[in-house]
Amino acid sequence: MYRFLIVLFFFSVIHAGAQNARPKLGLTLSGGGAKGLAHIGILKAIDSAGLNIDYVTGTSMGSIIGALYACGYSGDSIEKIARKIDWDILLSNSSSLQSLMVEEKDEYNKYAVELPWVNSAFRLPIGVLESEELWLKFSEFFFNVRHIKDFSKLPKGFSCIAADVATGESVVYNKGEIVYAIRSSMAIPTVFTAVNYEKRKLVDGGVVRNFPVSDAKKMGADLVIGSNVTAGLLPTEKIRNAFQVLLQIAFFREDADSKNERKLCDIYVPHLLDDYTMGSFGSAPEIIQEGIDRGREMYPRFKQLADSLNALYGIQHQDKPVLSKDSVWISDYKITGLDKMKENFFLHVLQFEPNHYFSAAQLSEHVRKAFGTRYYNKIVYSLQPKKDTAYTIVFDVEENPLTFAKLGILYNSFAGVGLIGNLTARNFLTPYSRSSLTLHVGENMRLKAEHTQFFRSIRNFSATLKMQAEQFNINTYTNYKKDGVYTQAYFMGDLSMQVSMARKFAGGIGTRFETFHFRPDIPSQLELRGTVDFLTSYAFVKYNSLNSNIYPKKGVKIDAEAGYVYSQNPKLRFYSQGRLIGNQDSLGFSFLNYTRTRLNVEHYVPVYPKLVFLTQFQSGINFNYQQSILNDFYVGGLTNVFRNQVTFAGVDEGTVTTSSIATLQLGLRFQMYPSLFVTGRANALYHNFLSSTNRFRFATATFLSGYSLTLGYNFVLGPLEVSAMYCDQTGKLLPYVNLGIPF
């Protein structure tokens, strides 16, 4: 403190009476991954004290927060941004599910392993993150300074540090594209992809200079406040594995450099964050609060500095943010990086036309439209000002490999254990198409093939051909008691046409052919043997605004279908107690045409940061239907595994078969830890509420109610869920286990 007062006195003496002689203040923010969020509390304290920072330097997370601050964001506004960000999406290769087209959503992030076909061979995953959403978020944050390419012209002069992989040299960015600069500065090796920018391959500046105080001095800072969230090298007792040894070695140079940089600080602010790591983004609120508490401790020193400067040099007003229009006129475009895909297709899926005004949000939406096709691994844009007020937009594109092999594992109390393999190829059979083949090998064999053709001439229009074959052993029940087992073999061929009105919404029509073969394995009271096939022509609507396929936190998913079943061809024999029923008319079965509807609605609402309220409504009705179990709805189970299933907490799959059903489920899911969840559900249903002989006449319905409690852990193989279910009507407590994503 005495050193600081002496320095301040020195400046006051030298510049006494001189105009504009106020000392320049610098602020340096260290890297540190998630721990860098603690810097926000220091910014809030600086703002509250009335200090006006002239220069900002930072590395990695410090460069992100520092750049926001330099561009005019206050500490309070940066805190609001940090608390609202979905870190799971931002720091992953996953895009938000909301960014994908409807036809891509169901398969996205479904498999534990995805191997791209590159140079005539499948390659192992490189294990690093590109994060399209991170690029887009940066572009939105810094849209207000899009026209400033010299960072010294920002409200606060700014520079950040990256490292050149080829030479090992530090690279100081104080001009150019600020989005590329900070993305380079935070590209942690083996975590994030290196950034190709200005003929360099760049990674996190933390490996060479994690605490760039000297750069603030070079920019002209007379006094520097340094906020450092790193604690240096690990002590001996905390080095317990090979990874920590390698990490320790990698930071030898940085640790020595940081010790020298600390000596240059006039006010040095260390943070005690030993309970957190660079990857502790799940604890972002706690880290931010730690920084706020540290800022409160530092506030008296900041206030004393501000008061002293104001007394010596007069009051200096805080800088205002750079003001610019919320939208810009884009007159032309440039595209770089395309190889296999044509420029006209990229523009088609981008749905972008120049000579219009665009806001940052609108540009992000256009980029997500193209990214949502999954043809592209990265789409980054920059805006280049022209002589007038217009801009040229430059799209920097990196294409995805066209073919992927995918692997996953599934265990389910009903379906048993199995290995799922998938091969997906784009433009394999025809241009602008996606073809896939999925095989489930296990206790129940399943095969699915699908080809989707996109049409360039008609925007958002596609046609899909599907085929599926499978075989299941299904239990039969009487009065909720298991009384038999039969094998059901199933084949389906389906042709549909779809229009995607938006990434969330699609509708279309189709016709499917289905055939079943039934064979009893353990006799029950009523058995059937043989085959039945039929056609169904249908219309469908899909809506999906979920933010994730796995443990979504918000959004709505709707699947609705209405169809007409016809051309039935039954070749069946019926048995009672093992004896053939000669007069099958006595059973009252009819194979006349009938109408069929199906609806599933899921809704997720975040109640608190770690608590989600979930609602699910399911219904299915076969109107004027008299065929027993042939095309009934199967009630039970917590995971949707096979066709016509209506999930219900409390009973096993197929405990109830019905031609009309409506069920409502309510639940709460609490996130105990980043990957550990506990979910409680309660549901009720009515079934057989429509008369089988009159589509408009209600019958006496049967009521069921049940509950479940689930402990779920989300890891690399998918969610592992262990549940206990109870049904009021059966009085039974049942276990239920599921691992992975259903076929």
C-alpha cells in the first residue's frame, strides 16, 4: 500500500499543473477457465468505486471478460450475461437442439462414439471442442464494435494474448477481428480447437503469458490493477496422476512468467479458488459470488484510489459504451472454406440474401439454419465496413465429413442389453441427401434404414423413405398379472413428405405399410398366431423447442399424427386355453377400415437454476376399432422403446393394452451435481373410454395411477437411470433400469 501511495505522489508531483496529466489506469485479468468468472466481482467493485480504466489486457477467460469490459459493458451487465449463459452448450461441440432442423433432432448426440470418415478411413475423435455456439455468442456480444478493427479505439484500449503453435511465441492481439482474437486466446490445447487466423495456428495464451501485466504497461498504463485467479503450480501432495504431472510440466514456463508479472502490479488481487478447477462451469454462480465477495474486500482500496485521483486531477466521468445501430446494411458477401458443398446450396440453407438490414440475432439465426443441416462443423462470420455505411459479410466455413460411424450401448429392463451401430452418409446416394443404417444387436434384434432427400428448388421441403424390422418378446397380462409371452416380428416401410416451416416446426403427409407376425411362446388365456398387414395414410405435425435431447431444461416437444388404416389382410388363428377357436366371428373382431390418432406432448420449465418442472400428456385413439391387441396401445415403462407404447410410471411395458387412452404425468427433476439428477414423477390415465362400436360413444373407463423415483447419471455412454415404480391399483413396487438412448 505504501508503494502505491508513493507512486501516486510521484505522478502528482511530476504532472502538477499539467493539463490532462491524470495517470493512466490499466487492468489485467488472468486466464483460469471457469475460475476466471471471479474477475466479474472485481469489475463490479471498480465500477462502484468510480475508477475509470484506460487499458485492459487479458488471457483466456480473462480476455473474454476483459474484452466485454473494454467494449463498454459494465461489471453488472457482464454478471447478468454470465449467469444466463448455458455453459453446457457453449463449452461443447453440441449445438443447442433448438438450432437443428426438426428432421435432425432425434438423432443428435444420441451415440456415445462418432467416428468421421476422413481420407478413406474412420478416424478417432480428436477430443477437442469447436463450439459453434461459442463463436455465435461472441459475434453477438461484440456486434456493437463490429466496425472497430483497432482495439485501441475501443472505449478502453484492449489487447489479449494467444500462442503460436508452430513457434511457441506469444502473439499480442490489439487489432483485427476481436472475435477471432479472444477465441484464439482461450483455445486451451487438447480442450478447444486451435484457431487458424492471419496465417497462424493459435492456442490459449495461458501457455506463454497467463497474466499479461507487462502488456498493460506497454500500452501506456501508469498504474495497473491485476486480478489473478490461478494459484500457480500444484503442491507435491496434490499431484496424484499422470495427467496432473503433464499439466504441471506444461505450466512451468507460465508459472515463472506470472511471478514476474505480479511484481509489476500496483494493486494485486489474488483469488482463493482452490475448491474449483478450470472446468468448474457447473459452479459458475458460486465462483461469481466468490469474486463479488473479493471485490467487496478490495472496494476500500479502489475507492481510496478513485478519491485520491479525483482530488488531484478532478472528477473523470466513466466511459460510455460504443453506440452503434442495432442492425447493419449488408450489401454483399464472401464465402471461404467450401470444398465438397456448393456455394448455392450453402446460401440456400443459410436463407441469406444481401441488400437488407440485419441484427446480430438475425445473423445468428441464419447461421444456425445452415449449421442445423449438420453439413458444417463451423460457420463464423465477420463484418467488413465499406466506404459508405454498408458492410460486406465474410462467412468462414468448415465442412463436416460426409460420413460418420456411430456406436452406442443400450440396456433396458424391457429390451435387454444391446449394442447399437449406425452409419450415416450425406450425399451418398443422391446430392443433398442423408442416408442412414442402424443395427441393434442384442436380445432383441432391430434394423432400421432411412433416406431423406432435400430439394433445393423448394425451400425446406424433403421426402423420407424408411424401413424398419424388429422382433420382441412381449409379456401378456390379465388383471395386471403376467400370464404369457409371445414373440412379435414387425416390418414397416414408410414414405413421407415434409415441410419444415421453422427449425422447431414441421408438418407433412405419408403412407406406411406394416406387417406383424405373432407367435405365442408361453400360452395365455387368449392367444393368436399368424400374420396381419395393413396400410396407413396419415398427416403429422412435429414441434420441438427442447434445448437438449438428454435431460432438457426447457422447451416443448409435440408429436401428433392422424391416420386412416385400410387394406387389412389378416391371416390369423385364435386360441383359448391352447384350443383353436373355430368360429372366430364369436370373438367380435372386425377388420374394417378405421381412423387412428396419436399425440405426445412434453413440456419442461426451469423453476430454479437446478430444478425443472416436467409435464407429459399422451393420448391415442383407434376409432371404430374391434381388433383386440393387433394395433392397440401398450401401456407401461419409463422409456419409449417400441411402437404404440405409452409410457407410464408404475407398471411394466404391455401391462395394459387398449384402443383408447389419455394419460398425464407431472414431475420434478433436481440436478444434484453437474451430471447427477433425481426425478420424481406422478401420473394418471384413463383407458377404454371410447366404445369399440361407436366412435362418438363414451364407455366406462378404467383408471390407473402410479409414481416413480429415478436417480440418473449422465456420462459418456448416455444416461444411466435406476428407478423404483409404484402403482396404486397393483400395489406393487417395481424396479426399472435404463442405460443409453433408445433405438
